[in-house]
Amino acid sequence: MLENISLSFQGVWSHKMRSFLTMLGIIIGIASIITIVSTIKGTNEQIKANLIGAGNNVVTVRLKQDGNEVDLQYSGLPQGVTVIDEETRASLDELDGVAETSVYRSRNWTEGVYYKNTSFNGNLYGIDDHYFSVNGYSVNYGRGFVEEDFTQARKVAIVDAKTATNLFEGRNPVGQIIEIMGEPFTVVGVAAKPETAAPTINSMEDYRMYADTSSGTIFIPTTCWGIAYRYDEPQNVAVQASSTDEMTVAGNNVAKALNESQVSGDTYAYEADDLLEQAAEMQALANSTNKQLIWIAGISLLVGGIGVMNIMLVSVTERTREIGLKKAIGARRKRILWQFLTEAAVLTSLGGLLGVGCGIGLAQMLSGVMGTVVAISVPACVIAVVFSMAIGIVFGLIPAVKASKLNPIEALRHE
């Protein structure tokens, strides 16, 4: 086998231009497929990152009515839904796929929040002492909530960096008083999530899905929610899954447990936001188009295979006397067959390796020029090289069989 491989490389090197032109179809086909697969993988990862966000594997379990989120800002208190106590929340942490949970209340585009004469139209969250940990927040300056803030229902607040900029106009927020539904709350800290890559927004649809257009977020202790809104509302649950792939399982397990313990009747139900399912649907849409491109690129591999067969038939004709001499001195048919199959496989494998290199380079170039996200797939590269070798074996079989069947006497007479 090693001798056959050595002879194959000698043949390729002695006919460099002819060998390159023969490999060209393989190179183009493999390069096209590697580029497309890398773009598909990069796009899928970007879709997943856009939806999941910071990568802290958080899925939200919300109270819904007939599949629609309950808007407590404009509707009455849901009947048959009890408040989630600490014991119940702790039991959710023990469910499969769950790392940690946090219960919270919220108002989006809230009304009745002011700083001096400036109204605030962002988000208001009533959170427990697990919320920042689950969602990856850290306090930049000032302080976070302490146990006494919850047990004594202190009227304190933490704002995010966006609120600090938009609402306080350059002033230090810590120590400032904001009014929430007529109640004064003292700002004690400014919190933020870790810096992450921003979602790629290429269209208005992407903007509506990913862009954060709120004025920011204000956090107060969940025990103060009744002070501002006069009654304790049912909560939503932020679930930190043990891994990204466990998000669906974790969310569904928490929703099921809450529906069994906190909800009576069929009007309301807790449902998990299945971000992985949303990502899968968007990925499937992108993949359906890209798979067609892969089939088109595959046609060039077929053309390349035909080119290999053609050049190997020419090689058999050119080396007829050589084949006859080998058979005359005792070379068996099987040895001749393997020699030509090896030569075809080496030729296409070289084309496959060059194609992989060109594909990676082309993918990186497209990423730089067009701003598309690419992710090189190592398994795809390995499969491409193996597939190119298989093309050489398949399309080199007919010339190899022809060579092995030559009559040694007739071959020696060949001019």
C-alpha cells in the first residue's frame, strides 16, 4: 500500500498541471460545501446566541391566560393563582435540569414612576434575593439588596446602567429618591449584566426581536410590591438551567410543578418560554435554503469525479506497456487494480485537502467582507476529505478494472 501511495505521488508530481486541472472540480466542490456549512453553523450559533442572550441559560416561566401573557397592569388579580413562597421556590431548585430559580413581579412600560418631574417609562421588577444571581447581574457601585431589605420591606431600589443614564442625566443615582405609585424609594445601587456580544441586527424583524428599546429597569424588593401596588400579585419565575441544552427540560419541569401546586382551574397556567424551540424553528428555515445550495455545490463534485475517471482512463492508455511488463513478470491482477485505485484516491484526497483550505479561507473572507458569522465545522472538514477519497475510489474503479484486465502480450505490443 505504501509503495502504491509513493507511486501515486510521483505520478501526480510528474504531471503537475494535468493533476491540478483534474482536481479542480473536487477543489471547487469541497470549497463550496465547506463555505456553506461554515456559514450555516455560524448563522445557527448566532440565532441561538441572539435568543438566549448572555449565555446564562435562563428561561422564563410566565403566568398565561389562554396562551397569552397576563398583563396585570390593565387586568384584575387572577383568581385561583396563589403566591409562590420561599419553600415552593426552593423545591423548584431540585427539579431535573434546574440550577437555580428566582421569583419576581414585573411591569413593562410602567406608569406612575417619577424622578423629580421626569417620568420613567421603562421596566419595574419586584425581585427576590436570587434574581441577580440567576440572571447574571452584578452591582457596579452602591450596594445590592440585603436580607433586611426583604424582611423589613425597606423602600429601596436598584437601577440598571441604562436607567442611571436616561433618568438621572449624569447625576449619581445612589441616594436619589424616586417615586413609585406615590411611594418614595431610595436608590441604593446601580447594577448591570456582564458585557456580551450584541445581537446581529440585519433587518426590521431582527430589530423588533432583539433590540432593547426600553428606558431601562428599576428593581425593588419583592416584599415592597404590595406597598406600591396595594396587593401581592402572582409571580413569574426565572429559571437558570444547568446547561443550554437543558433549558427546555428545566422550563417545562418548573411550569408543570407550578401548575400542580399554585394554580386551580383551567383559566390560567404557567408556561415556559422555549427559546431553544424558537431557535430551532429559525435554524430550520435557514437550513432549508442552505441545503439546496449544498446540493448545487455537490454537482461540481460529480463533475470532478467524471474528470478523475477521464484522466485515469487516459493514464491507463498511456501506461499500457508498463502494465503489460508488470503482468509479464508476475504482477497479479489485484495488484494492478489497487495501484490505479490508490492513484485515483490520492488524487482526489489532495483535491479534498486543498478544497477544505480554500473553503475555510473563503468563509473567513466572506465573514470579513459581508459581516456574516461563520463557524468552521471540523467534522465537516474531515467528512469532506473522506468523501473526496471515496469519489476517487468510485470513479477510479472502471479505469482500474480496465488496467487489471489487460492482456500482458497485447499490452507489450501496444505502441
